[in-house]
Amino acid sequence: MLKIAGELADGSVTTWTTPDIIAEHIGPRLGAAAAAAGRPTPRTVVVVSAAVTHDPDDLRQELAQTLAPASRLPSYRALLDRQHLTGVHETALLGSEDVVAEGISAYARAGVTDLIVSVRGDAAAQQRTRELVSTVRRAAPTAR
């Protein structure tokens, strides 16, 4: 699928992926397929769950239960296995402002062109997360 996306599409959208799998697997395959087809490098879009929270362990456990069915779907299971993860909850950016901001930066360093943040947690965590994402976005260089 990455080869086809690189050859034909303007980009690829992933979810439940880590910066490492983007940098080591998804990005290089997209880019190589695009180059071989004489096309520009496609955009790499990632959807990530995130929450600025004082209790990341509890929220991660909640996400593990809520998202468990997705972790068992064959296509996601294969992707999780490639990342050595037990479930989709392990891809979430959860913790302090610094932890979540570093996670966002890691995606940028991995070559992600567009990051879609699925805000999680209670109302206070959601508000803190939206504020952080807004701050990080304003500070980031303009994307292509």
C-alpha cells in the first residue's frame, strides 16, 4: 500500500503509528516509491491521541480498554506488531505539557507533514491539550 500511495497519491494518512515507524518504515517507502515514479514526496499525515494530564497511567489504561477492539483488527495488529506494541493505546501522547510537546516534536523530526491530534481525557485535560497544541502550532515553522 505504501508503494501504491507513493506512486499515485498526494500522501498517506496513518493512525496508531509512532515517530519511529514513520521515520524508519512509512516515510522511506513513500518517498522511494514517489521518487521512482518521478513524483514529489507525498505528505505524511498522522492521527495521534494526546492529552496533557496529571495521570497518564490511568488515562492510558482507559484508552487500552476503550480502544481494545481496534488493537485486534488484522491491519492494525500487523502495524502494532511491527512497532513491538501491545495495543493502540501505547501510541498516545499522554503526560505533562513537556511530554506531549516532545511527542509532537518527535513526529515532526520523523517527517510527518500534518499531525491531527485527537484530544483525550476529561474536560480539563482536553482544554490543556488544545492550548498546548495551539501554542506548539504557532511556534512551528510553516508547513508546505
